[in-house]
Amino acid sequence: MDSLSHIDEKGRVRMVDVTDKHVTVRRAVAQGMVRMHPVTFERIIQNRIDKGNVLETARIAGVMAAKKTADLIPMCHPLNITHVRIDFQPDESSHSITIQCEVRLSGPTGVEMEALTAVSVAALTIYDMCKAIDREMTISDIFLLEKEGGKSGKFHRPNNSTE
């Protein structure tokens, strides 16, 4: 495992200096899941939640979160993100919605944290919009699926699983 780049030689926290890093196309894909009661699931899919369209609101919240990641995570760099895509895969058999986010840019540092933040906030938005009818929803399995670009190159989670 590599050393921690956010710690200096005296053990102090620092923002990594990316000034001299090469600008490359960076891409990251993260995923998460929200599980819920069957009635909640059906109401989301049928767009029958009183607060409005849950998945479209969560999509907007996720995009906004990706762009605000540096405001939330202390050592993240403010980035000029050029693309954010958030997709939802409802699964009727498990009454769950899988959230997947892809973030892209050309820059000196990666976008893994932006993709993970977007998935997290999209999941929290689903919870917020449905909590009046289902306080037992579970947000889980948030992880990085893929990343590309930079010195470390490509990462693909084996079998796209959490194992």
C-alpha cells in the first residue's frame, strides 16, 4: 500500500501539491444502494411521493454534490468538473435502488471523491424525500467501481463487487 500523501514528513495534515502533475483525462465511477420497504419502492417508481420526483431530485442533488466536494472534504482540491452522470437502477425483487455516478475532467488530480460524494448525497436525498413514509431505509454499499487517468492509471473493482 502506498504512503499517505496527505501527511507531511512531520505528521501534519496537508493538501497535496498537484501544481506539477500532468493534466490527463480523469474518470471515476462510484456506486451505492438504498434499500426500502416495498410500498416506498413502488411509490418512488410510480412518482407518487408528495415531495416530488425522488429520482430526478436525487440526480440534481448528486450533480451539485460532485461540484461541491472540495467544500465538504478538507483536503480535496476544487476541480473544474466537465461531466457528471448519475443513473439509478431500481430492483423490484430487493426493493432497492442502486445509484451509480460517473465524473470526468481533464486535470492534475482524480475525481474519485467527487463520484463518491455524489452517490452519497443522491442516496441521502432519496432518504430525505421518503423519510415521512419509511424511516427504515438503509443506505449502504458505497464504493469506487472504476477510476482512470493519472500516474496510477486504471482501477477496476474485481467483479464490480464490494468484496
